[in-house]
Amino acid sequence: MTRFALILSLLASLGAAPVAADVVPQMRPDDLVERNRAAATAAADVQEQVAQTEVEAATPDRAAIAARISGAIRSCWNVTNLADEALAVRINVAFETTPEGQLIRESIEMTHYENGTQDAAEEALGAAFRAIMRCAEMGLDLPPETHPIWQRVEMIFDAASMVTR
């Protein structure tokens, strides 16, 4: 005797009436496959948006990274020995870094200067070069996953203020 038959026999001996259930097959809607695909696509899009939001929240923005670099190099920038003309000049200095945060020394270059002569700009470049070398010598402490943001750094050295882009 099968298990099912045994259960029915047991129910009959207890006086319980068997329960009858009609199973009526339902037709599957024509657009069920399309609706399921649309729901799966929507769920995947939401997961992608959540993942992107988490990455963006964990990734410092360009301004925050620039402030970190500027703050680090500003502490090493010494202009006390510069001539008055070199103090008046404003220079743009660019350099490149490795994903590990190491400075590529050969990449340091003055890209622009104003408010002074070439000689004054070169004197100011010497001070900027020394500041970059001192502060970035041990590497910049920045997250490697954001390296595309700080692979090339351009700084404006001005005795009145220093800004990083």
C-alpha cells in the first residue's frame, strides 16, 4: 500500500470525509515573459544604481583630494628666501604620480607663470620643486582607486595663496 493510500485509509477509519479539490489549470498571460524580463531588468538597474551610489559615497571627490594634496605640499613650501620679484610671481606647476602615490620626479614642470619675469618664475619654481619633493618624497597618502583623479596634479603657487586643481 502506498503512503497516500495509507493516509486515506487512516482518515476514512477516523470518520473524516476526504477533501476534494478541483485543480483548474490557469492560462499563462501572453505577456508574462515580457513582464518577468522587465521586472528583472528593473531590479538589476536598481542594484547597479545602489552599487554606483556606494562607490561614489566611498570615493572622495576631486575637491577633497585637491585639498589633501595642497595641504600636504603647503606645509613644505618655504618662500622666505625668495626675492621680492619671485614672491610676486604666480606659477602653475604640474606633476604626475603613480597609482601607489609616488611622485614621478621627471614630470615636474612649470606650465604657466604671470606677474613677473622668466627669472622670477624660475626662482619660484625652485621653491615649488623643493616643496613638492619634500612632501611627496614618501608618497601621497591617497586611495589608489581614485588615481585617475590625481594621476596628474596641477598646482598654483602664489605667495598670497596656494590652490590645487
